[in-house]
Amino acid sequence: MTVTEGTPASPPAGRERREEPVPFGPGSLLWEQMGLYTSAIAGNSVFILQVMHPAIGTVVDRLSSFRTDPLGRAARSFASVQTWVYGGRTAIEEGRRLREMHKPLSAVDEDGNRHHALSAEPWAWVHLTGFYAAVAAAKYFAPAPLTPEEEQQIFDEFLQLGRILRVPERMLPESIPDYWDYFHDMVYNTLVPHKVAHEVLAQMGQVPPNVPGPLRPLVAPVSAATGRLGRLITIGTLPEAAREKLGLRWTAADERRLRLAGQAIGRSTPLLPERVRYMPIAYRARQAARAQERLERALAERPM
């Protein structure tokens, strides 16, 4: 899919949330896609887009464990994301928990400006980068491109997810064109080449700092190989304007390598067993949903 250009604009204001958010379940596209391991492929580029926001970059710089425990931070983040989609009523509780956890988080940047994690704009930006990630992942790594109907459904489901995460309603774009106007405005006019973004890129290919010393020589070649692929995917799935702000070079040859890697991933993933394709929470939720469906069918068909 091609990202549409438009006149930069902010999401419409003044709307009120009218109903309690509804948890996801079978039949939603996020239920089918969010739990795939391949859905995490664009995760680093999304994190970079998030920390390029001055408020998010400052809070992460001062308070996050991404330097000392990058694997643990990633594991906790993925577990939370899986809970949003596959947790049922627990997803609603997770949205509340995240709000409470972020309430006290604030930090002062180098210029003396204090930034709060729960301010409406950064809180919304963290969530809304997810739709960009879904479109980018489908463009490069899905077995087939998104149809217009699928794109609209994913957009609608991201609005639903935003309500689960208690994003202010006024920050949620009303339509896909509104979203891209908002997204481009943020990339061009709000994001900065924050030092945290450069640190995340520099970490790729390095042995995580909490790997024990005796194991580091064994882990180093694996880290270097996965780092090269991860950097290719991360840089390639960033919007061009963000790459330019970060001073990242991207060539036609890089684009060809990314597309070849994406084709291999997209074609091979559907061939894998479900247990291997999906992360643990997603896999167990899908199993439980099928078991519940079988129970309901047996009850409906019982002799009476």
C-alpha cells in the first residue's frame, strides 16, 4: 500500500467517548495478525518513531531500562501488547494498569522542559504509530497486500484498541485520510532526531549488556547477524522523512534486499505450525477460543 500525502492536520477535537471499549476476539484482523511473531518485525522502527517525539524520548532516556535490560523491556512490551488483543476483559484492566503506571512518569530534557508520559499528544502517538506499523508490515511481510476493506477494518480496530488504552477520544482520527494527515504532520513538524533513537540503532548487533561474560563470545556472532537484518528492516520500514531527520542512508539496493527478505518471511510464515507462528499468549488465547466454540456447539446440540 502507498501512504497517501495530505495537508498536515491534527486529529479532530471535541468528540466524547460514548461507550466502554469492547475486548477483541475471533473474527477481528488484529486477533489474526497481532500475535504473529512476524508482527514484531516492524517493532524497532515503531519504537524509534515513538522516541523521536521529544516527550517520549526524554522520559525513555531518563527512566527506561532499554540500555540495561533491552531484552527484558522488549519481553514486557510484547506481553502487554498481546494482552491488549488476546486478554479479553483483562485487556481493559491492562489499559487501566498502563495509565496508572505512567501517571507519575515525567522527566526534564536538556533545555529544562518537563515532559509527562500521560500528556495527551505523546500517549496518543505511542498508540497511533501502531497503525503505521500494521500498514508497513503488510506492505513488506504479508503474503498478500491489504485490500481496502482490510485496511479499513484494521483502522477501525486500532480505534477500538485506542479506547482500550484510554487514548483521549479527541486524539483519534476519524478516517484513514485524517490519520495520514496527522501522521505526516507529526513526522515533519514534531519529531526530532532524538539521541535515544540513535542509541537504539547503535544497539543493534551488540550483545545485550545483561548476557553473562562467559556466554558473550558465543552470543556475539548471532547478535551481529540478527543485528544486520534488524537494522535493514528497521531503517527500511521508517518513513523517508524520519530517515532523513536521523541522517540514515537508504539506497535502491537496500530496498531490494528488504523486499527479498520480506517475500521470504511472507511466504514461509503461513507454512509454519500455529504454535510456531504465534506468540505464547496469542496461541493460548486462540486455543481457548476454539475450545469455547466447541463447548458451545456441544451444548447447543445436546439431547433434550
